[in-house]
Amino acid sequence: MNRRTTVSAPAEALDTLEAEARRRGVSLTTLLSEAVSEKASALRSTRRPRLGVGASTDGRSAAEVTAEPVAHPPAS
């Protein structure tokens, strides 16, 4: 299921993406959808939970470590 949203980005970046969309013969919406999907996939793969065994040297418990966010909040 797709969701619609408004994207705000620098004009230069959008101009580049519009030119690429024209070159490929697709809509800007298609290109933006691909970019969003690729970024989301990269975030999921770099922050997915890992399983390991080790000893704590800084006193942090497993509960503290696993409570950290899966992805960093977007920069403002």
C-alpha cells in the first residue's frame, strides 16, 4: 500500500532528479519512490538487531542497549 506525502528538498536536488526522470522516461514520482525505498532499505539493514555474546565493560545492561532506537531521528 502506498502513502502520499509532500516532499521538501533543495531546488537543485529536485532539478537533478527531474532531469534523471526525463532521461529514464519515468515520472518524478517514480524516481522519488525508488529513492525513498532505497534509503529505507539501507536504514533497516544497517541498524537491524545483531546477535552476539560478550561481556560488558562499561556497566550497560542488555536492556539499555536494546532500548536504543532502530534508526536515528531525521536531522532538522
